[in-house]
Amino acid sequence: MKGGDKMKKKGFTLIELLVVIAIIGLLSTLAVVALNSAREKARDAKRVADIKQIQTALELYYNDNTDTGYPVATGTLGSGDYGCLGTGGWEATGADCGSSPYMALVPTDPQASSNYAYESAGGEEYEITFVLEGTTGGLDAGTHVASEAGIE
């Protein structure tokens, strides 16, 4: 080797490393945004499925109790005194709720910040209020009401 030859260094320059890191950061951000959107859609799909399940249990209850109708109550489903749909209406959550012929445990909203609200004053009609985060199954984002007539 001659003394004037320079040794060639192998590796990446600082600019190349910064460009690669920026690209990775951008892709990571896009993945997180897409994941959050998928989670929102999953929560909304669970809400709609929960409401349909509750409606089915209420119709079964109504068919067995045509003299009294739907359970007369007002409150938040899945918490406090509205834990499960038993033979006597809404009953407190407990170990004995598993024997309910209608619904052992009323589902709660997937987010703790909101819940399903049930209301039935006379037993002939009921309303379940719930909130969707986005558009799901033809329902827009926002507050919706499910009743014996369906979901609005």
C-alpha cells in the first residue's frame, strides 16, 4: 500500500441514520393511529352486540311475564342494583345471578367512562340508552336508544 491511499470506512453516515429513524417513526405513528381506529370499531361492535343481547333477554322476560311486562326500573345496567336480569326483574350482582334463565350478567360498556342506561316505568315499554364512538352497522356516532321497537 502506498502511503497516500486512504482507508475506506464502511458504515452509515449520520444523515442516512436520521432518515431511517424518521421513516421508522412515521410508520410507527401510522400503525398506532390505525390500531386506535380498530379498537374504537371493536368497542362499538361490542356495544351493538351487547344491546341486542339485552333486548333478546328482555323479550324472553316479557314473554314469560306478560301480566307485568318488562322489568320496571331505572338505572345503569351492569352496576349496582342492575347487575343481572333474573326471574324477578333486575337483581343485584352476585353469585346467584348465574341461575337466571334470561341473562346471568348484564354486559357493561367496554369503556368505564360510559354505561348502558335502562328505563321502564310502566312495564309495557323500555329504553336502553348507549353511546357509539364512530359509525357502526349503519348507526352513526353519538347517543342511541334501543327499545322494544328496535335500535334508533
